[in-house]
Amino acid sequence: MLTANYQQFYQQAKSFIPEERLITDRFRTLAYGTDASFYRLVPKILVQVKDEAEMIALMRLAAELALPICFRGSGTSLSGQSITDSIMLALTSDWKDLTVLDDGARIKMQCGVLGSEANRALAPHQRMLALMPASIDAATVGGMAINNAAGMNSLDTYTMMESMRLVLLDGTVLDTADPLSRKAFRQVQGPLLAGIEQLADQLRSNPALAERVTRKYQIKNTTGYGLRSLLEYDDPIDMLAHLMIGSEGTLGFISEITHRSIAMQPYKASAFLVFNDIRNAGVAVTRFKLDKAPVSAAEMIDYYALKAVQHMDGVPGYLADIPTGATALLVQVESDNKEQLWQQVAEVEAMIADLELAVPAQFTDRPEEYSAYWQVRKGIFPAVGATRPAGTTALIEDVAFPIESLADALVELQQLMQQYNYDDGVIYGHALDGNLHFIFSQGFQTDAEVQRYHEFMDVVCKMVVERYDGSLKAEHGTGRNMAPYVQAEWGDEAYQIMRSIKQLFDPQGILNPDVMITDDPQLHIRNLKPLAQVSDVVDQCIECGFCERMCPSRNLTLSPRQRIITRRELMRLEGKDADQFSDQYDYMGIDTCAGCGLCSTVCPVQINTGDLIRDLRHERNASHSNMAQWAADHFGSLASAARTAFGIADGGHRLLGSKAMGAVTRSARKLSGERLGHWSPSTPTAAPKIKPQQLITTDAVTDSSPHNGDQKLKVVYLPSCASRTMGPARGAEFQQSLQQVTEKLLQRAGYEVIYPAGLGDQCCGMPFKSKGMFDQAEQKAAQTLAMLEDATQQGDIPVYCDTSPCVMRLKEHMAEQHSKVKLFEPVEFIHSYLLDKLPLQKQSEPVALHITCSARRLGLADKTLAIMQACSDNVVVPEQITCCGFAGDKGFTTPELNASALSTLAKQVGHCESGYSTSRTCEIGLSEHAGIDYQSIVYLVDRCCGRDTA
């Protein structure tokens, strides 16, 4: 129950914010209000804010009622700066506008643009953001600005920001790139600007303090407010704008930012330089820095961090057997000239020739290899966090030392961790800048554990500040875990200037209180996040949020991170609270999960939250196992019934028309309590039956060599149950069934097409697995595999399956059975065996491509795009569309998931002639929400061969 002042906020906000975006129930405020840090606060009200006008009105309302507010982007912050127990103002997915300027030299972005989205926009210009935080794929540019993110080079947001648009607590807007806005701001905010100028004069009048401020920013530093802006700029508006960088939402809101970009060098080479101990690694990187080595980055990764990432794709084999205590530098060299690149590599190797390496230096200039190295580097924190003991939290700290003292500081930091029994602690980071991160497992269940952490932080801070005059926070932001130590690092006078800055911007103290400036010396050990054990599938999760951008339900109900957060909370609750949570979790956690597994493709420890949800469905559906077994045993009859149902629906569509048919089915769905399936004009017609004479038994196959000289090529064709039952939608561009077009295309390429006997009764098992019916899923997969083994004469003939998800499911089963069957997904077979046999004629009309989640997980995204580009000069791959959310049959039973996942599709592909994919069910939802027809990529290939598929 909200108290009176929060109730008043809610009621007044309701006048301009729809109620569905004003969230007060504990389930969602917990889920949406948790970030990547080891702290937890649950908002009383979470508002989903879609534009600047709403943000201004909400900030003014909060100021009027003196209620604390906190801004929220992606929630990848590590220091507790994006959580609150008051009002959270969270960005919706609407803040995505960006404009590339000056041929990529600059880029203007709304604050909700992800760093990865900005880099995709810059890539055609051979430019990129200068910022390189490990979270760049998942973090918003607004979040990076408000935390002064940097990363694997020396360039930070403060340095690369050209202009910004910001909102102060009273709603005043300033666009620093607009002279009229600057003039108006001076008139309205004169006292604020005068106060900033006064503070600048105070700092400049103290030469010793001014010199200290300048010196402390010669290394990375995000502890407290950016006092350097008071020295480096003369106009108080420019001072104000740069004070906003790194202010962590405590001074105002950044709604838009313009960055200068940097050039992408065409030639790169990377290597893990492995030293026998951490001191020699420190010596090497100090030389690189002081002697101006031609390296763009040098990332330190100690022994335990290297062990934690051994499972990741792309880790070179020579890191497997390194000696205990060895430490690596991941070094990158870049050039616009290949010959010069290798000269630079030789120069780097010469600089460390006297330092013994545990393994010889092995630089690679192959993009697929060095890109994998840097993905490994980005995944260190989650990977190390995944190795923590059950019930503990992975804590990460972020310090910087003057480069001259780096080697000594490394050894001392390592000794301190051992002294305080953090034996699993790891050290890694941007060593070229003297910037180190260290991670260790920490339990908070007992007072003794909390006290150990408190004492360790005190001694580390004393070592960093007093012994080395370093930075307590180099780039992760001050947050809650370093706010009590800001005064210790900066001293009384500098800290008082910071307090004055806070007072000028936020006299009521309601903008993210306690973050940056606090009177609580114990703040860093309060409100610690519990991490209950849930399942071996997800217990490794540290709630970093890297997964969220891939999830089709992220804007409808929950993301993978939020499913894990709420499941952990549910395991802790009892009684009525648990029952209420469980009821909400049924729909938001279980029913609306597509189970696509795309979360695992960006998770550094490859957690597939879909596996957790399938386990929960298994538990929930246990009472229906007999029904599932009947369905598995009578699958052929059910498939025939489904084909008949599609035929009946198509008959109704033909007689009534789309509008009337839609009205009838919507009414029926409401009357049934949403139990009847969803219908749309994109719903398929019935597919024609495969004729009996097409089915060939093993005895009829005489030549089992598919690629043998002049003999006819053979392929076993496995149409999925979806393509056997679902024909094209009424009115689709191509009216032949997928099976018919596929057969003709294979024959055109010179293949004899073989259909396995018993096909009608089989499927890959995916419909059963997605519902948690694991025994039946394995049964159907095993039966299908046995059928294929017979049809292919134990793997002598390749198998072509026309649907990506089915191939992925069968390959999982085949790997377990060590099957010899050679199974190909459509893209893989077309790319490898058909393209060179077909007379393709490119078309110029724009065509849309949807790469299915299964094709992505099978590593076929590039090949899919290559096939499309072989057929068209104008291929459109829409942004922000990952899994389509149709998820087998969920497009019929839970259509809102499909609608949410594809909400931005139509405006991106509406100008296209047609769309293509590799899953019949996905194509239904894509067609409905795109405004154009989507069909299998096979249709496009066939059309470009001159085939008439009408």
C-alpha cells in the first residue's frame, strides 16, 4: 500500500501516463528495478517513460512532492547507482532515434540507444564509438554517459562527448549544441550558472588543489563529480554539461547526446601474451605505456580469470595448460597498412624480449579469431561470477593506479586479497591505463562475513589512496559501494565543492540520494542483494542483464534476467506472498517465455533461461503426461486433424472475408476465455498431402553415394510437420506449398529427392519439449532419427529439412546418440550445395530477412544473409528484431508475445516487396505484423532461378 505522498504522485501521474506504465505491484517493481550490482532496493512506483515530455512532467511532479527519483536505462550498472526504494523512472524502448553525422565522424543519439546499435549505424562509415565498456552491447549511451563509461582504451565519455540535451529537476531543458537554447538557459538558470562559476573560481584560486585535480585525472577517475570541468572550460554551460557526465543521475537527466567517433582500422592483430607472474605482466604493460608502444589496448587477465573463461568459444588452446600464477595481457595492434601491422607486432615483441613468457607470443590477424578473443575479455565478469560458491555474491571493484606504480600495486593488491581469504579473487582490467578490476566471492549471511568485507574495503581504499594516490573508481561509477569513500580520496575541500555542486543542482536532495554524496559511512554494506538457489540451470547468473536485448518478451512481461530474479524471490517467499508471486509468475515468467534460447548466445556463461522455463512447464504439466503420450503415439492423426482445421479456417476466410472472419474468431476467443487459437489473415491454408508414391523405402534406394562422379545426386527430404500441415496463407505471393517448391528446387540442382517412409507419423519432438514433455520429445526425436537412418542407409545420403527449429532439435538429439546422419538446415544446404548449381538472377526490389533464433544458434546468420544477397541487391535486416515470439504455437495461444516482439517491424520493412525466413510458424507472425508476406527463403531462391512459384 502506497503512503499518502506516493499515492498523490501516482494519482497525478495517471493524468498523463497510462496506468499500464505505472507499476506498483512488488512482483514487477522487483523484476524491473533490479540492476547488475550486488545491492537491492525495490521501487515503490516504477514508471515506464516513453519520451522527454513525460520525463519533464514526472521530474517536476517529484520535485513538487519532494519524492526521490532514480533514472534507469538498461540496468547494467555494477555499483548500485540505478536502484531506488522510491520512484524509478525507467526508459521504454522508444528512446532509439539516432542520426549519423558528417559521414560518421559524429553520431547523435537518444539516451536509450544501445552502444551496439550505435556501432552498427557507424560501421558502414568505418567508424565506431570510442567507448568500449564490456557491457557496450547491452548498455544504453545515456547510461554510459551518466557513468562516464570508458573501457578498453583511454577514451571516455567526457572526452568524446560533443554536445548533449539535458533536463534539470525543475524541467528546464538545455541543448548545448543550440545557441538559442543556451541563451534561454542563461536567462532562466542564471543563479545556477553563477554558482558554478563561483565554484570554478574557488577551485582555481587554490593552485595546490587545482594541480591535484588535474593530476588525478591523468589516470581514469569516476570517483565523485568531475571537478576537472571547472578547470578545463570557461563557459559555465560547458562546465555544467561536463559535470553531468559521470554524475549518475544525481544532477539531472541526459535525454540525448552527440559523440565524436573514431576510425575503425582495417588491419588488426591480437594475442594473449602470457607471463609467468603478475609482476612481469605489470612491468610489460608499463613499458608499453611509457615507451608509447603501438598497441591500442592491453588487457590484463590473471590466472584465475583465465581459468574461468576456458569454456568460452574462441579461447586459444595454448591457454589451457599455463602454469599456476601466470597472467596474460590481451594486446591489440592496429594499422591501416598490413605490412606496417606486422612491423608493429615485431616492435611489441621486441619490447618484452627480456621478459620470460609462459608460452610463445602468437599474434593473429584473422578477424574471427581476434574478435573471439575480445568477446572472451568482455565476458570475464559474468564468467568469474558464475564460479562463485552457492549463496555468495560476486563483488567487483574498479581502481586505477599511476602507471609507474602498476607492477607494485598489482602484487600488493593480490597479497591483500589472500590476506583476507579471498582465495578465489581475480584481477583483470584495462592495464594500459593502470585501471584494474578485481572480483571476489562474498557471502553476507553473517555479521562476520559483512565485517570481513568492510575491513577489506577499508584497507584497499587506504592502499589505493594513501600509498599510490590512485582512483577508487576508475570507470564503474561511484555508486553506493564507493560513496562513503569519496571524501577520503579527494580530501575535505574538494569534497565540499562536490557537496556544493549537488546543492546547486538538487537543493531538495531527491535526485538519486546517497549515490555519489552520502552521510552514511555504512552505505556500502546496506541493502545487499540475496541470491537464492533456484536451479543448476540458472544459479550461475549474476543478473548482469546482457541477455535482455535478445529476449522477445522483454517489452511485454519479463526478460531472462527478470525471470531469474523473480524465481529467486519466489524461492524465498512463504504463504500468501508466495502464492501471489506464483500466480504472476505463471503468466509473466512461464507462459510468455518463447524458449528461443537467444539469451544463451550473449550470456558469457551460456545460461539458457528457456531451459529453466521448460523444467517449470514439465513440473506444471506432469498431470497431463498421459495426454502427451497419447498425442505422441497418434501424432499422424493429430497432424491430419490440424491440416483439416486449417482447411476449415481457410474455407471460412474465403466465404466471410478477412474482416468478418477476424471479428468471428475474436469473439470466439473471448467467449472461450482466450483458450481458442488466434486467427489472422496470415493464418495458413491446408498444405497438400504428400502423395504415397513419393515415399521411398530403403529397399528402393540403390545408389547411396550422393556426390559420386557422374551418378545422380540424392537427398532425403524431411518436410517438417509444420510444412506438411500448413500451406501458404490465402493471398500470399506464392501459392505452391513449401514442400512442392523445395522438391522442384532440389531437382533443378540435379538431386533425386527421397521422402522417408513413415514420414506422416513423425516430428522432431520440439512441440513436446517446449511444453516440458521431455519423455515424449525424446521419443519422437528417436523415432524420426531411426526413420532417417533407414532412409539414408545409415548416413550415406544427406538429409535436407526445410525448417530451422526442427534441425536444431534433431541435431541436439543426434549429438547425444552419436548418429551418422548428415542433417542440413535449408540455409546450410543451399549455401553449401545449391548456390553453385543454380542460375541465380539478382533482383533489385527490397526484400526483408528474418533470421530465426534457431538459425542464429546454429551459427548460420552469415550464411543466411549471403544467400539473400545472392538473390537481391537490397536486403533489409530490421533492427531490434531478435526472436519473432511466435514460438511454435504461442503465436496462436499467446498472440500478444508475437505482437510485442514484432512491434517495430512494420515501419522498418513496409517498403519491402516481400520477406523471407526459414520457419513456417515464424513466417505466420512475421506476415501478420509486417504488412508484407513472409515465406521460406526457398521461394526467393526459386524465383531468382526463373521458376514460376505462383
